[in-house]
Amino acid sequence: MKTTRLDQIRKRIERIKAELVAIDEMRPGSLTEQLKKPDAQRGYYQLSYTHGGRSRTEHVPRDCVREARRQIVTYKRFKALIAEWVDLSIEQCRLKMQSGSEA
């Protein structure tokens, strides 16, 4: 049973690595539309994020909003894959230690 689970973990980690290699542009943060006046129909977009312990805000031109949203989604996918890899790695190490102590 443990070797079967170890094989499953190894295979999933390999799939995660392949997905990570395929990731292109990404950026953290959230994109919001800011209205210049409360009754304004259109405003401007800004990207807010924290990186390197510093909070940052950047203006995003209207024609770049779609690309910025895609980059944010890609970053969230990246973070999810890394978190899953760490979880699987912890489980893998525990299973290996258990099988080593039983031998």
C-alpha cells in the first residue's frame, strides 16, 4: 500500500513539474478599477501586490487589462502547484521514514 501511494506521489510530482515548466508570464496581486469620481462611468485600473516585503501599486493601461488578469491567474496556479508539491513531498518523506523504520 505504501509503495503504491509513493508511486502515486512521484507521478503527481512529475506532472506538477511539467506544468511548472510550461508556465510563462505571471504576476501576483489583484486588479481593480478605480473611478476618478463616484459617478464616473469609467476610471483606470491598478494592480496592487506585495513582493519582497513591500506593498506596491501600479497603473495598468486599459489595453493591458486582459493580459494582466491572465498573468494573475497564472500566478495563482503557480502558487497552488507549489503548495501541492510541498504537501506531497511532506507525505512522501513521512511514508519513506515509516517504511524505513519498519524494515
